[in-house]
Amino acid sequence: MNVEINRDLLKNFTALFSPEPKLLPPVADSSLRGRPHWRRITQVFQILDEATKDGMVSYPTLINCVREATGKGCSRKLISKWKLERGLR
């Protein structure tokens, strides 16, 4: 029995069950690089930057914005760290 496998079909089939995550590309010159979770922190900081341009400032709305963009929320501590770094306090 000779069976030919269509590799593109198999690739598309597996993509349906394991979609690519919505991660932003890491920033190469990040000051956080090398620290624990630096990619996640960089991603959340970029989302928070965009959210404040849209007028979101409260902790619950910022947490929900991160949750909508990434599928996971973030802590108030991380938002506080972001505010301190951006001089928003």
C-alpha cells in the first residue's frame, strides 16, 4: 500500500489545533534583556503604552486591555513599575 502525504495539508491541520500566540517581537536593545520574563514585560509595556494613548489610565482597564491583547492579565505591581519608568506618577 503506497500512501502519499501532503505536507502542506498536515502543516495547516496542525495550525488549526495550535494557533500561533499573539506575541510581539522582542525588542533587541531592551534594558530588561537578560532579566526574568523580559520578553513578557516588554510586550506588556508596549501594550500599556498603546492603551494610554487611547485614554486608559485606571488599573482595572489597563489589566483588561493586556488580557484582551495577550490572553493573560498582568499585575498591578507591573503596571506600577511601568508608570514609574514612564514618569506617569
